Amino acid sequence: MLKINIRNFRRQDIEEIKTLANLAFMSENDKYWSVVGAMRAPHTLIAEIKGKIVGAIEFESYRLSRSIEGHIWYIFVHPDFQRKGIGTSLLREAEYIMCREGSKRFWALTSEDNKKTQRFFEKNGYGRVTIGEMKRILGGGNAKRLLRRMVYWSGDIIYMKPANKKENL
């Protein structure tokens, strides 16, 4: 069993994060924005094994008019360490923090062709949600605000998981 250390991002981690993003993502946009996100997200957690950064998650608790909603910006793990529980450990810690901050639900996006990430979110209890369902849950204006915040592109898959306070705290 791997000994995973999860900690907050530090500015001096940025070069390792750039290297990790280049290995973890195919898309140039994702390689770029995940590094920007590490520095700008309200929360960025790092997973380390033996002092080496092997994963990261960027997220926030976003206040809407009627609720606080958790939003996963990016989650990525070194290809050599995928399917070893690192992403799930990062996600659980992020969900715990978002719950503590009052998030009612957790939201994430992925592209239609990113099957690995789709399986990851589904395995971790996230369900696909249409824009119509999102509008019914949040209200039209709030859904629009959150989709803009999440940088939704036509064709993206929206994932949502209710925050189970007992499970996440």
C-alpha cells in the first residue's frame, strides 16, 4: 500500500506541477489551465509519495444566491500512479473541505472524449446531469453563473454529487 501525503499547495511546487500537468494531460489547454489553476484556485491540494508530487486537485466552494456549491477545477495524477487511490484520496479530502465550508453539492466537468475522467467521477458517486437538470436544481440564473465559473463548453459532461454531510465529515 502506498503512503500518500496530502498537503496544501505551496508556490515552490509550481515547477513540479507543470511537469505533472504535461504528463497527465493530452490537451494543451488542460496543461496550461491546470497550472494556472494551481496558483489561482481557492484550494489546491497536493498528493506526495516519498516527497515527490504525484497528484493535485484544485477546487472551491462557490457562493450562489441560494446555496454554496463545491466545484472541482482540475484533478490530475501522474500516469505511473493512476488507479492506485491517489485521485480518490484527493477527491475525498476536497469534498471534506467543501462540506466544512457549507457546500450542498459537488460539481465537475469533463469533455466527452475523456473516458478515464468520466469513469473516475462515476466510480466516486458522481452522476451525469443535463443543463436542464442543473437549472431545476439551482435555478436558471444560478446554473448559468456556475456553468460560467466552471468554464463549460458545449458538449462537456456535467457531473454532480450531493454532499452527504455524515459521509464527508
